[in-house]
Amino acid sequence: MSAAIEPAGGGAGVGDDREAAVCAWLVARGRLKDSDLGRARRLHEESTEGTLTTLMARLGLVSERDLAEAWAELLQVPLLAARDAPELPPAELELSLRFLKQQHVVPVQEGSDGLALLVADPADPYPLHAVELAAGRPVALRVGLRSEIDGLIERYYGSGRSAMGTIVENLDGSAAEEDDVEHLRDLASEAPVIRLVNLILQRAVEQRASDVHIEPFENRLKVRYRIDGVLHEVEAPPSSSTAAVISRVKIMARLNIAERRLPQDGRIQLRVQGKELDLRVSTVPTSFGESVVMRILDRESVVFDFASLGFTDSFQSRFVDVLQRPHGILLVTGPTGSGKTTTLYTALSKINTPDVKIITVEDPVEYQLEGINQIQVKPQIGLDFSGALRSIMRQDPDVIMIGEMRDLETCRIAIQSALTGHLVLSTLHTNSAAGGVTRLLDMGVEDYLLGSTINGILAQRLVRRLDPETAIAYEALPEVIAQFELEKYTDERPIRLWKPGTSATNPSGYRGRRAIMEFLTMSDPLRRLVMQRASEGEIEKQARAEGMRTMYEDGIAKAVAGITTLEEVMRVTQEG
């Protein structure tokens, strides 16, 4: 036996010790919960098959990547990605395809330390010994991700099918009749369909998608992921599986699979790759079936921090100053998916102290916040925004957060609350901060009430953030400097801009998003303009004269600072 694989071998006792060390590594770094480890151990004791670490990955208690990193660090062996493996497998090596698939191992190349064997589960010494005997030469351990190893086996020795292609092979080929609800239910409960939907969700999590779109068309089923605000089409199952896939999602979300004429909303809570996920599911009927959109809310990854949202120090101090006033209205505006709710949650986290009672009315409650009373709107039983707001006034709140100002009645109750000494936070769908005022006037809110209650309006959009590890700086052309007046935003000479640098792990060159924003704080001149029902342009002109930096200008400043690109700012603001 080669010394390279000794760590995984050495009998059951050594293997158990190694697994215990891996589990301790994962727990210490917050990649695995103690409660999940205890649960996995109990299940493993009841089952004689496989190792503990494999069971944890299969149950979704820990991600494949975290597990592979733990093994690689503990055993001091390389972690090999499938993309870095040679195009062809080692020649003149006779190994059973069935054995490779069952054990999730694949030989990748001949090296100075022997035959490199990519392994998903180093806790099991059997595959290593077996390959060494079959090959008749030393074997060197390499750690890999189980899904990547399976794909590599298929690439080397199979027909080149993807993981989805392998699952689809086992699907019932007959397209289900939409009227046969029982048959649909049976199809949706079969293992291949379950694995198919799980694979779609797993890949979405791996690629950091915020939304999953499953859309049926006449001859195909389209699956798209929204990653950093941009839609990307990905591998999709065949159109014959449409009814089964959509029914499976609806069953998971506890929706009525027999109802295909009306839109439906639901929620799914599940564990994928060791992450607690909350999925908001929306279905709407289209010409060729139901279109499904799942919003992925990762409770663990969200950070309620102004700096990570994109607030500069000066901007944050102005915003917090308005936030800490005892009464009035603070609005956050922007289109759908611009991060309004996250900004509001961050604001609430800032003022959430034991001496402040905060009540929120939301649809839906996206994240649970400790110490805050959150009410979920349920229109189907008569609990709408205005009804909930009337009730919570008797709960003696200091701060009220309204998920969205949707109608005149909600606006009026919010204004009455602000006039009676409450701080009210809410969102509104408008394109700019000044547009928030005109939108409320258009809804029918009296101008004198608006002028006396609004403290500030924040408008924001999200731009993709450059990956700092791969971003490339370049000197800005004189024409570009002149066009965008870049001298105003930096003292650096020459003026540099940035563009995305692609890498194998991140082909787009972007990672995550940052907010660009403008903040209108109410002053006496602005209140007079509101009373006069001035236009959006006049209100914005006065706000700029008082020192407000527009969203476009904030975007240019962030492009010069290397946070994003000029192209991103233009894409989002549509100015200039």
C-alpha cells in the first residue's frame, strides 16, 4: 500500500478517527451544526451502509464542497476540480464502470507518486485498495466532489451524458395527461422526478442564484437562473417531463396540483448543500402550462450591515440620522428585486434595542428577526395591510414597518401613525427618490400631510460587484473622462476604470451585488414644493441643490472606486 493513501486506511478504528476529525473541522468552521451531526450519527448507527460523512452529504446536512475541503486539509492531499482533470483517462487501465459508479472514484492521471485516483469518500479504504490491486501499481489519493466525479466517469467511460441526462433516462417517458391528477401525483412522487427537481435546486444554490424560473413552451421546458440580477439559461429536462416537474414543485410548496387556471403562491423550506433555504414559490398559468418562479432566500448568508449593502460612511451617517428620529416616515423605493426589503431589515436591526418595540406587517415575512414582532399578511382570511395596521396600533409600538404601501388606505394609516408619534418605515415602487413624493400624491395622499410626515426617501438599484480577485484596471480614455465627468469623483491621476476578469470558477467576473442609491431628506424648501404639488423634476432639482447625490452619480463614484463597471451603472440607471 502506498504511503499516499495510508491516512484513509489502517482499519475501522483509524477510519472512524479520521471521520471524527473531519466532523470536528466542519463544526469548528460553522459548516455543520452539532444537532445535525448528532442526527447523522444516530441514523448511521441504524444503517450499516456507507460512511458517516457520505450520509451527511446525502442528507444535505453539509455541502459536498465543504466536505471535500475538510478531507483535503486533514489528509494533506490535493483537492482536484473536474475542470482541471485531463481530457482523457489513463490508458491501458481496465476497471469496471459499475465499480467506479458505485464507489464514486475515477483514475485521472499517472504521476510521480503513482496513479492519481479521484475519491469522493476517503473514509472508505476499500476502493483505494481495490484500484491498487487492479492496476498493479501504487495509488495516490486526490479528493473531489461526488457530483463532479460522477460527471467525470460519464465523460471518460460513458456516453457523455450529464447528471440530468442520466436521471431523465429513468423517467417515465409518457407525458402525463393534465386532467389525470392522480397520475400526475404518482409521477411527481417517483424517485427520478424528485432527483430531477433536487438537482435543479442544488445547481441553483451552487451557482448563487437568487431565483429559479421553470417555464413551459410548446416544444421545450426552459430553466433559467437569476445570478447577480441577470438571467442565465441552464440545462433543462425534456418537455415530456413538464407536468411531472411542475407538479413536484407544487407538492413541495403545498399547492393544489389540480388547480391550473389560477395563480398560486406557496413556500418551501429545505436543506440543500448544508444550507437552510426558504423558497418563495409563485405559479401562473401560461399558454403551454404553468410557469413557476422560486425566489431563494438563504437565511444564513444574508448580512444586515450597511457597509456590505454599499452605503458609504457619509451616506450611512445621513441615513442613520433620519432613522433615529422619533416619528415620521422613512421610505425605501425602487423596482422589484432592488434590495428594498434587505435595506429595511438592516435599518430595523440598527434600531432594534430592548427599549424599542418594533412591529412589522409584511407579505411575505422574508427573514425572521430576533426581538421584532413580524405579522404575515393573509388576504384570504381578511388580514390585509390596512386591517393589520389598524390592529397593531393597540399593541403600543414605537416603530412600524409596512412591507409595501400598496393602496391609499394603507398610506393614510401610515401617515396617521407618523402624526401620532410613531416612526414608520415602508417601501414603494418608484424609479427615483423624488418620484416617491409624486407617486404618493398620485395615490391620493393630501399634500399637507405628506409634507409634514415624510422625513426621507431612499431610492436604490443593485449593480453587479466586480470580483476583486480577477478585476482588471485600465486607464480611462479622455473621451470617457469628459463624457462622465470622472474628475469629480476621484483625485487619482491617471483616472482608472475597471473591467471584469474571467476565471474558470467565475466566468462572468462578477460576484454579488452592491446598491447604488440616492437619499432625499426633507427640508423646508422641499416641503413647500410638495405643498405646491411641484413636478418630480423640480423636487429633484431642489434636492440636488441641497447636496443630494443622484443614483447615477453614486454609481459613477462606485465605478471609479473599482466596485463595479461603467457598463453596469449604465445598464441599471439607463442614463447618460
